[in-house]
Amino acid sequence: MQQQEVADKINVTRQAYTNYEANKREPELKTLIKIADLYMVSLDMIVGRINFQPAV
């Protein structure tokens, strides 16, 4: 998925999303929830509290 597509789906600008990816800006909790929902992962995974373990 392109950055613009993700930004549109989570209702932020492409520049804001780019800054999240580059660790130049931290998203608000509501944005983190939208990202987690979009990728169907937990908030713990999004914030690095657990390692990604793909299903076998």
C-alpha cells in the first residue's frame, strides 16, 4: 500500500504519515488505533511491545 493510500484510510495527510514512518512525529492514540485496525494487528505490536509472530 502506498503512503497516500494509508494516509487516506487513517484520515491524516501523506506528510503526517511519512513523518510517522520516519520517526519525526508520533501519532495520537486515535491514529495508532486506526493504523492497528487497518493492518489488523494489536496496539502492542504497533508500539513495539511484542514481536511480530506470523501465523503458521
